[in-house]
Amino acid sequence: MGWLAELDRGLFDLVFPRDCAVTREPMDDEDSSHLSAAGAALLPRIGDPRCLTCGHPFEGILEGDRACPHCLDLRPAFGRAVCAFRARGPARRIVHRIKYERCPFLADDLASAAVEDEVFRRHLAGSVLVPVPLHSARRRDRGYNQAERIAGRLASLVAGCRTETLLGKQHETVSQTRLGRQERRNNVAGAFVLADGKSVDPARRYVVIDDVLTTGATLHACALALRKAGAECVDAAALCHG
Ligand SMILES: [Zn+2]
């Protein structure tokens, strides 16, 4: 997939002058990214305090015991999820371009900006990153799996990380975007399995990686598949919290 993405990037840069994905200002010639420092500073970064289960910022809405409205009824198979950005404004726009506008290279830039969050980076350190799989037909249509691209970039930037495509998606699910919480959970239940010929090492820590965490249903279903395969320590991370 590497060559295809690089080809995409080359064509894209040829057709459009390389601008920052956020500020639209022209990028430095030496810098091969599509996100300037000024653009990265405008991304809606999640700070502390944040929910210890789903990573949503508390933003002063809650006091006392943990009761995050975003994961209140989720009993996730993952221990903790951390997200770097809210899926709003420029971060949401970048994710949309990654998924639907054939801009997989923006996944590199958003992942690089994500690891500037120390909480996010420490959450990944030393673990095996497992991208949420796409169904093979969807992957063929899109030409890449954005979660794989994100996991690959994160693994190259964070100490002791590597990525393994351990999971497969055995049947296509309808788009989650218009579904409610329970519907999302039903939609993805049982969709993910350990890929043929793969195995997990119970001594390793696995972190399931996705572009966006919305209800946590997809990351939960992936974590469940890893646990069924014998993984004992499973967490999750997404670039954005929806
Ligand atoms: Zn939460």
C-alpha cells in the first residue's frame, strides 16, 4: 500500500500546491508534511482531565465520581482509551479528507501531531498497535486502510511500539454514522476476528488503533476479538474523539 499512498501524495502535490491542511498557507519546500506548526496549534486538542475509559475531556461538566456521559453504558473489553483531539473543526475536516477524499498522507500528519500529547504518547509506548481492520471489499475500494496508516505512523514515532494487523473483518457492516449507541454495538458485534495465521502473545500489551472513537463500539468489538484470542492486556487509542 506504501507505493499507492506515495503515488497519491505525489499526484496530489502536483495538482495542488502543498498547503497546510488547516491554515491553507503554503508549506515550506523542505517540509514534506501537510500540517504546519501554526495549523497543528489550531487543532482541538484534548487536555486533562479526561475520561479514563473513553478519553473524552471532562470540560468541567462533571464532579465527583467518574460518570462520563460518553461511555456510561459501555462496558468495554479494552481497559482505557486515549484520544488526542476532539473530532471537531479542522480535526474533523482532516479525518474526512483521510477517509473520503483519498488523502491517506494526512493520516501521517495528524498522527505526528497526536504524539505531541504526552498522555497519548505514553499510552502507546512499548505496545503492539493493532489497527481496526476494514472489510476487504471496502479496503479495495478505498485503496488503503486509514487505521493501518495511522498505526504505522504512530509505531514509527513512539518508543518500543510496533504494529501488527492481527484482526480481520469478516462481514461488512452498515455505516455507523447514523446509528445510535445500541445499534452501533449490534452492528459491529462479531464482525471482527483474529486474522488467519495470526496469534496473540498474552504477555504483550495491545492497543487497538482507529481514526475516530465515537461510542467506542468498534474499538470494543476489536478488543473483544483480541481477548477471545488470548490477549490479556488490551487498550485502545484514536486520533479523535467524536
Ligand atoms: Zn468516557
